[in-house]
Amino acid sequence: MVDVQILIVAPLVGASFVYVAWTLMPAAARRALASRLRHIRLLTNWAPMRRAVDGAAPGCAGCAGCDDARPPRSGEGIAVVNVTRPMSRRPPPVRR
């Protein structure tokens, strides 16, 4: 007899594996796989599959935008960020 826990956990583990494999897959492989699987009716409305078929996959190598990027000129695109830590409720003891 099949345990109810296995019937619940097995699809969750399978779906988690598919999600992680899809997310960590290189964009070129993701696009190739999506173009092969796009005729499956169950997957046509899955948003990550549609993005991959359209070539708008998230993450690095999802587009050709960085291929022709020029290096920034000095001062262009540079922002200074000051990070400060909030003071604690009482100041640290002074050692003399």
C-alpha cells in the first residue's frame, strides 16, 4: 500500500527539482529547451517558459545587452554610498 505521505511529498520534490533546474540552467540551454517544449499544452502558460521562448530570460546571459557595452567614463555611473551603523542605546565604555 502506498503511503499518503509519499503521495504528497513526491510531487512537491519533483516540482522543486524542476524549478531549481530551470532557474540554475544557463540561459542558452533554457531557451533551447523552451523552444523544444513549447508545444506541450500544460507548459504554454507557464511564465518562465514564455519568457525563455521570447528571449527575455532573467539573469546574466538572458539578453545581448552586455555584449556591446562600453566601459564607463570616469565619474559616469558611479555613486557614493555611505553606510552607517545605528548607535546602540548606551555608548561603549571609555577605557583610560
